[in-house]
Amino acid sequence: MAFSFPRVYPILDSSVIPQTDRAEFLESLGQSLADAGVELLEYRNKTGSVAELTSDAEILRRTMPATKLILDDRADLVIQVGFDGVHVDAGDVSVSEARRILGPDRIIGTFAGSDSLIPGILIQPADYFAIGPVFTTTTKQTDKPPIGLEGVRKLRQEAGPAPLLSAAAGITLETAPLVIEAGANMVAVAAAIFHAANPAAEFRRWRKMLT
């Protein structure tokens, strides 16, 4: 794949999007993130209706035309909303099914493991493999204990140098360089960016720190 994955990418969880003036909020947010240079963004909506998800996604696509946009879970809607890929975990469609639906050119990410790699995961037709939770997280429900920096190192050793590993959960601006040093290729960030007063300005801080 020609796309060069960035060191940091935001995960926009629908829980931070207000119901009142939702479209206006997303218009402003999308434009500001695009202006801040966001190259890759994942949109995650676990509880909303298909209509809400579709509406949100279409606004993000319109306001972030140059950004690679990843839809969480819903491989069936990626093409409809004009997104560039999907992230699938256990309980969603399989990686191979997502690839069949989306074809060879769209981005597919999947969860690869916590304390150890899922057996056979690296042979799946995914472009990146998520690991974690690295630290305690408040934005995604998980029963997995945090793996810490040592867990990141262990998973990198198991994976070898080639697979693209994305670390997530509870990562802060202070810990992000350590997570990269431990073996992650990139970090996915939700709360630390979108709970900030100015998410676009916060993203700029992250990008400056990690590039």
C-alpha cells in the first residue's frame, strides 16, 4: 500500500459528539482537524443508529477530503460513506471477509493481541495490527488488563520487525514517545485529543512530539 501511516492518529468516539447541533459540531471539528494535518482518523460509533453513523461519516468525509478515514466495525458501510477503510475486531466480520467486501486498495486494521499475539493473526490480510490496551482507558470498554510498555516490547518481539503495530488506550503526550520506543509504529489516541479544549491544537502538539 502506497499510504505511509503516521506516528499518531486520532480515534473520534461518538461519545464526545453532542446531540445538540451535532452536524455543526462535526463540520467545525472536521475542518479544524484537516487544517491541523490529520492524515488518518478512525471514527467509532458503537451505540448510534445506522442513520446517525452514516450522517456523521458523510460530514467527516466532506470536511476532511485529504484524510484517510477509517470506520470502526462496519465494513458494509465503508464504500457507501466514501471512507478509506475499516477496523475490525473479534465479533465483527473477519479480516478476510472485510477484504473481500472492500477489495485490495482500502485500509484494513484489526486487533492483534494484548499479552500475546492472537495465533495466526499476522497472516490475515490486514494493513495494521492494533495492540493493547497499553494503559487504562476510559473511552473503550475492555476487560483486558493494561499491558504497559513491557507488553508492547513483548508483542514487538513476537511479531518481528515487519508488521505495522498500532498501540492504543490511555496513551498520553508524555508516554507516547516511550510507546514508540518500545516497538509500536504508531499510537491511536482518543481521550487525550478529544477531551482537550481544542482538539486540533492538541493534535498539532502530538504530531510535533512524534515526528
